[in-house]
Amino acid sequence: MLEIVFFYIAATVALIATVMAMTRANAIHALIYLIVSLLAVAVIFFLIGAPFAAALEIVIYAGAIMVLFVFVIMMLNLGEKGDKQERQWLKPGIWAGPAILSVILLVELLIVIGDVNGPVSVSAVSAKEVGLSLFGPYVLAVEIAAMLLLAGLVGSFHLGRRYLERDHIEKGSSQ
Amino acid sequence: MSETIWVIPLIPLLSSVMLMLFGSRLKITHIGFLGVASVGISALLTLVLAVEFMQNQQIIQESLWTWMEVAGFAPGISFYFDGLTLVMMSVITGVGFLIHLFSTEFMEKDPSYARYFAYLNMFVAAMLVLVMADNLLLLYLGWEGVGVCSYLLVGFWYQHNANGQAARKAFIVTRIGDTAMALGLLLLFTELGTLDIQAMVGAANQTWQIGDSIPLIACLLIICGAVGKSAQLPLHTWLPDAMAGPTPVSALIHAATMVTAGVYLIARTHGLFLLAPTAMTVVAVIGIATSLMAAFTALMQTDIKRILAYSTISQIGYMFLALGVGAWSAGIFHLMTHAFFKALLFLGSGAIIHCLHHEHNIFKMGGLRTRMPVTFWSFMIGSAALAALPMTSGFFSKDQILLQAYQLPDLGPGLWMAGLLGALLTAIYSFRLVFVVFFGEANTEPDKDTGWRMAVPLSVLCFLAMIGGYFMIPVAEVFPASDGSHPAHWVEYVSISVPLVGLLVAYLVFFNRRLNIDGLANSTVGKSLGNFWLSGWGIDWLYDHLFVRPYYGLANLLKSEPVDGIYGLIVALNQTFNHWLSAAQSGRMRWYLASMVAGLIILITLAANLPTGVLQ
Amino acid sequence: MIMINLIGILLIGGLLAMISERFDDKMPRKVAMAVVLTDLLYLLMCLSGMPEITQLQAPLANDPSTWLMHFKSDWIPAFGISIELALDGISLLMVLLTLVLGAIAISASWTDIVVRKGFFEANLLWSLAGVLGVFMALDLLLFFLFWEVMLIPMYFMIAIWGHENRGYAAMKFFIFTQASGLLMLISVLALVAINHSNTGVWSFSYFDLLNTQMAEQTAHWIMLGFFVAFVVKLPGFPFHTWLPDAHTQAPTAGSVILAGILLKTGAYGLIRFAVPLFPEAALNFSYPAMLLGAAGVVYGAVLAFGQTDFKRLIAYSSVSHMGFVLLGIYAWNELALQGAVMQMVAHGFSTAALFMIAGSLQERLHTRDMRQMSGLWQQMPRMGAVAMFFVVASLGLPGLGNFVAEFLVLLGLFKVNAWITVIAATGLITGAAYSLLLMQRSFQGEVNKKWADHGLIDFGSREMLTMAVMMIALIVLGIYPQPVLDTAHPVLQSLLELTTEPVNTVAEVVR
Amino acid sequence: MDGLNIPLNHILLVSSLLFAIGMLGLMIRRNIIFILMSLEVMLNAAALAFVAAGAHWEQPDGQVVFMLILTVAAAEVAVGLGLVLQVQKRFKTLDMDHANRMQG
């Protein structure tokens, strides 16, 4: 009973936080809302019996990935000017069309999932089970994920290095 | 001789080919010799043939090879020789030889001497094929062959655009008739299964009754061909312009031989025309109408050659009249005598033009009687024959035509009277020519009179023009016999006297000026009528506005290829789509996203509407 | 095997010609000429061992062994696709025409190609190889393959060595023929599929596909696919618009091959495939087809009259002349078909020669605009005389090949429909009009001072020799066409047996 | 607890809403940072749906897929943010409408 109440609270929090994240002009504010949203989703994960997923959500999503955002935003140093620009871009005229599209899509999704019935299980799927299937039937997917991460690593390193080099060269030439 | 008549057209043809291939390397005298001798040999062979024919009256049929053989259509390269062919061959080779001889002097100074004789020899060959052909397709070969030679010779002095224009006009106008004739051939073959003239006429008599519509259509189509070639209404306009060619060419092609091919064609296929009396009436009416129209026009012309050209048209009109009233042999007889005296007149005018440095206007001549006596006497005799003064050759032939026309029921007397009017006009314009050119004051100074190569043909033709009327042409076997009855004597007397009246009128008006017609000519009516006649009854103008200009306009209109517009439309459509699609590729990420979402919506909508079971 | 060799010699010869440019820049043309003449000699030698062609029995449409030559070898057996070549009278005529005109085309381009000579000659030979394949292939997929093969070298010839507007012309040519080829492919596949559903056997062989039973409507649409493909190539009105551009822009040899040979593949396709495969559908369609033919005759002639470009005029005259072929084919009786075959051969020579003259003029004057010519006879009498010969040939002078062709077509057509014959016959008049205009504007007329000091060179012996070959060919065709007629006769006989003649005599029309 | 579990379609509803909001953000934002954030929201929404479905069937597969999504998100953010730095460097703006020329 308590889980159901908690679920609705968490869901509400997640939705509100996401809406706020999407509409903020200041990147850091948006980011913090986003983290709240992710945490709320983590709560839902926990409630529907996926504690392992909830942990990962907090550690990696809300932790690692969001920190990356924070770093980058700090590096870019957008400041007041950026905020003003963002506010200007967020005029109703701009988001009216996309909003209609989104609503249509949402309605369609809801209709499609309308006839899905049945509760989710409360019995938790343990980390062990997840681990067993990860390195059992899904081992190929794990390999692919590994490759993907490696590619991401190399890619970001390459892009970031060039950024620094360029910076360095330009600074050097301007001196 | 009778086994190898195919040699007769072959010799001029070979000579022509040789002149074309090696003409530029031969000496002038050799060229002339080759050109004249080849026709001369043909003429001699024709003479031999004639003598043989007179003795045994034997019709010769000779087949060289089958031209083509497809599904029962098997015209041969084969020749047919009878009295009618003999008359035509004699005229072509005989007069042709004289004109070739005349040309050697006339064209002496021309740089394209070899080309001239090559064309002229080829013409003789083609003309001989035309008259000797045993089937209509081979006849058509000769028919078109002479047409091309005529084109080449009219446009012989190609450096002047006007000559080329005249040549093209001559070819295309006759081509209109030729095409109709070709259709006639198609119809005859389709209906009768053969184009062999004798067999065809035989089959026609078995298949059709007199007055049937198919022989009428066939005959009308053949008439179109004949009308085009023989310069009759309504396809006569090319002939006066065709005078742009060298004068001997006019004498040979546009007076003596080619233009009478239409007469020959109708005479040759008279078996068909007898089945279609309406067609014969058409021939007669075309003939007399043309004859009068041309005679009026000739009255007003000032160019010596154009006078003669219109007079040729007019005389061929008489021949058509003869054919139309069934006076076949009279028509052919007139064809022959006309060949003599008209060739004579043309050569005479050629001599004048040659000696006066290409002067064509008769009012700039005058007084040539004493300076060019040979030419003067040729012209006198020629004009007398043309005007059909008694005892000349033209008298006998024209008289026969008029008398037989008179005997035709219903239309007869009308045709006769019209013919008489034509004869009167003929006498007036021919002696107008003589009086203006040879009498009166001299306006120009000729170099000299003609040389022997011109004088000999002139004299021989004078002789023929005088006595030609006493020849008996051997065509009795060819044509059905006429009933032989004679009209009342007064008809004959009137016929004889009319040309004399004409001569008198010409004498009074143009020689001693008793009769002054200046007032009449200068009145408004007279002037406009004069101009009307001068322009050949405005027919050229009419055709120009009715056919030539619209055709040019059409060609110009279509020149930019309207059909391509349809394909251009397809191209434009594609380009528009291309434009739209490249506009979609704007590089704006939000736009891409929006379209992705839109696509997603469509996909989900489709998926949701699919039958259940697909989703689950 | 002989037929494979014929094609192979040309393909390999093309490679040789390309390579030979490395040794000497004048080599390719000699190599190419040698290759074509070798091919021709080889064919003639092989033929000499065969029975007299006139004594051949009619090749039975469903029995390959009655044909003059037949070759079959598996290619993709799973789908019944084979390398099947066969030769009968009409194919033989077309193959001979191709090789002779090929040699003439090489001679025509003897001097006017200056860049990448080796590649040019190679393209020329490959194009000829494709055409030979088209004339001999009896497997429908192989036919389609050759159909495409002949286009690509031609595309290159126009696009690389063409005149000022070559890119446009080449692309137009390519798109038209490619689109029509696609239609044909679809039709072929549909036909094969129907045959498969009827018999359960996959086969692309002509002999198997004859007499395929199908619904009337289906036959109609498939036949239209073939019809359009071939009529675009022919070209028939209103699919002709690629032709004036392609002919005008192509180099001389390209124009000669295009007009002389490539157009004939369309006519050949109609005779060999479009009608026999669907006899009923095709003959039901004969009336519109003949109307298109007549429209082509008249339209081509009128447009030719309006042109000022020497080559464009000849190109439109081709449209007019090929209209007669279309008429002849769809009149579908022996007279008309013989006429169509004759027209294919005779037009090949007469137009090829006119294009050569146009090429020579362009080479000397650097223009094709007739308004700038006039009076050229004065300086180049030999060229003028030759041009005159071919002009009168093209206007259908009796005694030359074109007349025989046109007259036979009209004769056959008259039996079928008199009124269309009348329309088509006006082509003889308008034909005279544009032909003589061509002569008047270029060689006759006042001597143009502009060229007086250009030292224009008259035809030399090489050119005269080439022209003489074509002149003699036209004269022989004109006064003794029987060998050609006899060669085509048995084939047409067997084709006519496949179909029933449309019954509509002239008497009905006239009465 | 029996019969009082969280209904699956409610979780899916939340997931759909999150997805729609993320997509909306994706479409209305021009700043690349926000675009990346929106992507994260959408990925997260999908992940939620997977985990919920896994829970429904009491199978670990949902969470396995969630982990895969997590790796994708990580890699994407790493590369994406690297690109952000480059874009900022080159164009002096984060507006994607201005940085739409694919030039070096």
C-alpha cells in the first residue's frame, strides 16, 4: 500500500522535475531539476523491485553523467548572457508546434498501452539474476556495450584533445 | 535492232555517267562530242527502228530483269515499243540531238560545260525510259528522273538564288502531281494486281464498267500527275519560272519533251480513261481553260522566254483538249509538231539571247531582222506554225483537234469556240513577238549572227516545222479509230481563217500601228486587266498566300519543337520536387526532429490500425 | 559459335584499339578499321559455306534448327536464362548493314577526332558489338543486356567528343533510351512470369515465349511496354525529341552509327518481338501505331523544313523516314514489311552519307548553320555532287534504294488503309521541300565571300571512296533490290504466318 | 500487498509522459546542452518502460536492457559533450541552427 503511494509521489516528482528541467533558462538550474527527476525515477525502480537498477541510476546517471554536464557547463561559462538568450528562444510561438506534435504522440502511446493490464511484481529481481543473464544470454550485448564505451572514450578524448590543442595554439598565436 | 532497244536509253546514260566522273579532266571539244554523239547514236538507232517498224508494224516487248518481286508485285525493268513509243522516241532523240548540237555553241563559254552535258544526257536517257517503259512503275522512274534533271538544269546556274528558287518550285510543284500519280499507281495495283500497262488496261476492261467510280478516281489521280508535269491548271506555275535555266534546256525539256510527258501518259493509259468519261471531260476542260489562261497571260509578257513558256502551256492545253475529246492521235500529232516549232522558237530566242548578251526583254530588242537573218527566218516559220497559219505543221494538228472537239456532243461547240479564241490569241501574241523583236528600230547591237552549230539545228527545225504536218504518225494501231465523220465545211473555214485574223490584228497593232490600243491599255480597266494577265492571273500570288507562306509559318511555329515541351514539363516537375526536397534538407536540427516525430506519429497510427495480433 | 566470335572480335578489337594509342596516336583508327573489316570478312567467309540464302526455308518461329545459325548455352539455368543467339534473313541483313556502316563510320571519323582517339575507337567498336548482339540475341534477357550495352559507349561518344551542347544531348539520349529500356525490362519480366505460371518453367527464350497464352488486356499492356521501348528508339512521333539533339551534337561517326544503325534496332525489335510475341494485341493496336507513323512522317518533314542547322535538318528527316518504317511494320503484310526492311537498309546508307557530309562541312567551316553557307558548290564541286546524289536519294528518287522502300511501304499500306496512305504520301512532297532546301542553302545559291579565302578542300580520295561505296549500294538497292528482298522473304513469310492479316481492303475505304 | 501492487500501465503512463516531455524539450531547444539533456530524459523514459516490463514478467531482461541503455547514454554524453566543446570553440555559439554547416 505504502509502495503505491510512494510510487505516485515519486512519479509526480519526476514529471514536475522534468518539466522544470526542460523549461529552465539557466543550464545549471535545469541540470539540478534533471538530477531530481533521475532520482525520482530511481525511487520508482526501487519500488517496482529493481534495486540494482535503482542503484545504477543514482550512481551512474545522476552521479557520473550529470557531473559531466556540470563540468562542461562550467567550462563553457555561459553566464547571464546565455540565460537571456535562452529566455528569448523559449517563446510560446516556438514551442506551440512541437508541443502539439508531442501531445499527439503521447495520446497515441497512451492508446496503444491502454489495453496493457496487470500489476508489476513486488518480488525483487536480484542483482545476481541480472548478472547471470548479462554474462549468459546477453554476453554479446555486453561486448557490444564495451565496444561502444571504448568508442565513446576514444571519441571524447579525441574531440576534447583537439579542443585543448586548438585553444593552446590560438592562445599561442595571439600572444 | 528490235532485240536491243534498251541500248537506246543506255547510251546517253553511259555518256552522262562518264561526263560526271571524268568531265573535269576532258577537253571541251571532247565533252561536246561525247554529249552530242551519244544522243546522235540514239537518234540513228531510233531511225533504224523506225524503218523496221514501218515495214513490219511489229510491237516489241523486252524485259531485262525483274525490278523487284514481292508478294505478286513484280514490275520489270522492261520496255514496250509501239507506234506511240516510236513517235515519242523520234521526237526525244531527234529534237534532242539538234538541241545538243545547238548547246555546244550556246554553252561554249560556260565553266560547267561537262556538268551541263551530263545533266542533258541523263535527261534524254530518263525521258526515253519514260516513254519506253512497259509498266507504270518504270514509267514513274523515268517520270521522276526527268523531274530531277529538270530541277538540275533549271538550277544550272546555281549561283543566283532566284534560279535555285525556280528549280525548287519546278520540282516541288510537279512533285505534288507526282505524288497523286503515285497514289493512283497504288490504287491501280491494289485493284488490278499489276502495273504492266497493257495487262492492266486489259484487266481494267474486265473488272470495271464504264462509269465506275474506281477507274474515275484512278484516272483523276493520273491526271494530277499529268497536270503537274505538263504544267496545266492548277499546277502550271512552275513552268514560267523554269525559264531560269539555259535556253536550250527550255527548248528540250520545257517545250519539246518533258512537259508533254503528261500528254503521253494519258494517251498511254487511254484504255483506262475510256472507262471514265467524266475524267475525260475533266481533261478537256482543264486543257481548254489552261489554254485560254496562258494565252491571255502570254499577251502581256515582256520577257521573250516567258512568252514562249506561256505559249507552251497554252499549246499543251490544246493537247489536253484533244485527249479529253478522244482525239488521241490528233493530240499526239500536235505534241510532235509542237515539239518542232516550239523547239525552233526556243532555240531562236536562245540565239537572240546569246547574241544580245542575255537580254530577255523584247522591248529592248527590235530591228533584228537584218542583223540576224537566220534567226529571223526561224522565228517567222516558228511563229507561223505556232499561230497555225495554213500549210504549216501547226495548222494541220491544231485543225484536227478543233474539228474533233466540235464533234463532241453537248460540250463540243463550246470547246470549239473557246479553242478558236485561243487560236486567235495565239496568233496575236506570236506575231507580236515577231514584230517587236525583228522589226522596228534597233535598240541593241548584236555581236553577230549565229555560228553553224546553231544555224544547222535551226534550219533543220525550220524544215520540220514547215513540213511536219504532212507526216503520218503510226499510231493508228494504238488508239481506237475515230468515226471519221467531218463537220460542216463552214466550221473548217472558220478554223482556218481565225489565225489569219489574229495575224492581221498583230500587224495592225504592232507593226504599222494603225490600230492604237494605248488608250485601251492605259484605261483603269485595261491597266488592271493587263497587270492581272501579266502576273499570270495572280495564281502565283494566290498559291504563295494559300500554301507557301502558311507552310513556312507552320515550320517556323513548330521549329522550337512543341513536343519537347511535354518532356520539358516532366523535367520541370522533377526540378520542383528537387527544390522542395532540398529545401527540406535545411540543416536545422529541430526541423529534422519535428519531421521525425511526424513520421513516428504516422507510423504508430498505421501500426495501431493494423489488425490485432500484429502488435502483440 | 560464329556469332559469339563476331561479337567477341569487336569487343577485343575495342580493347586493342584503346591500347594501341600508347604506341602511336594514329594507330587506333587503323586498328579499328582492321577489326571491323576482319569481322565482316569473317562473316562473309562463314556465310559462303552455308546454303544459298534464297533457298532457305522459312525459319519456323518455334523451331530454332530451321534458322540460318543458332547457338545456345546456359547462363543462369535457374531462371531459364541462356546465351541464345540466332541469325535469320533479317538479322543477317542488319548485321551486314552494321558492319558496313561501322567501317564507314570509322572512315568518317578518320580525321575529326583529336582527343583520346583510342578510347573513341574503342567506344565505337563496343557500340557496334552491342548492336550486333541486339540483332542476334534471342534470349530476352540477353537482348535487354545488349540493348543497354550499346547505349553506354554511345553516351560516351556524345558526351566526350560531341559538339557545343553535348552534355545536354547525351543526357537526354541516355534518359530517353534508359527509361524506355526499363519499360521493356518490365514487360520482359511480366511475360516470363506469365509463361512460368502457364507452364511452370522459367524461360527467357524467344522460342518458348512465342505463343504464350494470356488475357487480352494483359497482352495489350505488355505489348505496349515493348512498343514504347522500340518506338522511342525508332524514333516514332511523339518520342522522337531526343533524336535531333543527339544527332546534332554527336561527332560524325556517332551520328552515322546513331542514324544508320541504332535507329534500326528499334524497327528490328518491333518486327522481331513486339508484334510476333503478341500478334493479336499488336494488330489490334495497328491503327494507332500507323497513325503515329504517319504523324511522324509529316511532322518530321515539316520540322526538317524549319531548321537552319544542317545536321538537325537531317536528323528530322530521319524522323520522317523512320515513320515509313513504323507504317510498314504495322501494315503487316509482306509488301509493307519488305518496304520497311528496305527502308532500314536504304535509310542507313543515305542518312549516314548525309551525316558524313555534314561532318565534313563542320570540319571545314566550323559551323553547321546553313545561313552561313551557300554557294559551296563553287569551291567543293565534288562534295556538292555527292550531296546532291544523297539528297535526291533521300527525297525518294526512283532508281535509288529509298524509293523502292517507300513505294513498297505505301503499296502495302494502301491495302490496309488508304487514307493513312494519303497522309503518308504527302511526306514525299514535304520530303522534296526540305531536301532541296538543304541543297539550296548549303551548296547552291550565291557564293559566300566569307569562305573565299578559307581554301576549302574538296573531298579527297578516302572520302570519295567511302561515298562511292554508299552510292553504289543505293543504286544497286534501287534497281535490283531482289537480293535483299529474297533474304528477308522467308523470315517475313514465317512471321506473317504467326498472325492473321487485318482484313480491310481499300475498296471498302474508297466506296 | 496482494492485489494492491502498482499497475503496470501507470508506470508506462509515467514513462510515456517523460518521453513526450523529453521530446518536446528536444524540439523546442536550440542550445545543444539542453538538447543533450532532453535526450537523457528520453532515454531514461525508455529505460523506465523496460524495467517496468521486466518487473511485470519477473525477468531480469528488463534491467539488462536498462544497463545497455545506460552505457549508450554514457557514451553518447561523453562524445556529445566533447562535440559541445568543439562547437563552442568553432562557432562561438551553442545554437544548433547556426552550427549547421558541415565544414571543417
